[in-house]
Amino acid sequence: MNKEDILLTNYSLLIKDPIKNVDHIKMIISQLCVTNPKLALRCWQDILNNYKFEIESSEIEDGEFKYGTFGYYFIGRFESDLVGESSFVNALEEFSKNKLLLEMIYSKTPIESYFAAYYAISFLIKNSRLQEANSILSAIYKNKTFKAYGDLWKKIIHRFEYYELDNYCGGGWTKSNIQKESDIQEFCMSWAERIMNEEEKAIALTHIMRIF
């Protein structure tokens, strides 16, 4: 039995009590992101589908999931921990193509203040993978309660300045050339212009101007 088979066997056992085993399930999906990203994301999506996850007002407080709820673990913490770790770079292509998963995580549920999507978006934009970045941004912009666009773009542009093209979320802090090609500039501008809140738009544009 190979590693993937063992991980899937463990997954099928642990998923019977997802809240109790959340950290172990997350570890399985994280390892699968390295060897089989499509399968890893399917496992995450299946968790949400199989348990018929629905937003309930009792689970949400001040625009975020309450501690200990299903959404807190399998949307909030999963997004922050999985998307924010280095191994997730292997899953970016599949992640950007998985419209259903993107909508469940970013469009139809509360977006936590500590969410990690900016790692993926910044990496994709810097590497001129604009269609993939477009898919993730589209899901976020569909969210009816998300407001922190200025902070999102601040974090995206910040990573342009201190992280090289192949650096997804690691350290290093190497000062790099922040000015970007015209197609990247236009891409970022077009997304900033879609922000409805004028103050948030101004903040986003202020940071985006740094790459010109």
C-alpha cells in the first residue's frame, strides 16, 4: 500500500467524526496537496458537500464563524492553514479551476479577517498567471459581506515588494523590483475599479500605484 492509499484510508475513518479529527484531516489534505492536488481539493470539497454545510445565523457573529462551529473549522481554519502553507503552491492550478470549492469558501460564507487567499493571488499575479488569479478574486468579490478590499490589496502588493517570484509564503524578505509589466498593472487596476466602497477603492488603488 502506497502513501496515498494509506492517507485515503485514514481519511475515510477520521471523516466519520470531522470536528474531533479536524487537525488530522487537515494534515492528510496538506500531504495530498504535494502528491495529488486534485484529490486533496476533492476531499476538502467532499467534506463540505457530504455534511451539507449551510450558513446558519447561529454559527455567525460579527461577520465571522463562531469558535467551534463546523464553518469555523472547515471553512475558516482550513482556508487559513491550507492556503497559507508552502505546499499549497502545488494545488493552485486545481484550486483556481474548482469553481464550486471557491464559491463555498469565498462567495457563500463569511471571509475571516485572517484569510490566506492573498498568498495565492499575489503569487499568481507576480507569475503572470492572471486567469487563475482572476478565478479566486471573482469568488471573493461575489461575497456580499466582505468589506476589507483595501487590506486585501495592501497584502497582495506587499508581497510584490519583498518576495521573489518562486516564493509562495516563506520567509526571506529580499527587496525585489516592485514595478511590474503593463498587463499586471492593468489587471490589478481593473480589479480595484470594481470595488464599490469608495474608501476601500482609494486604499486599494493607493497600494496598487506602488507597482507603476
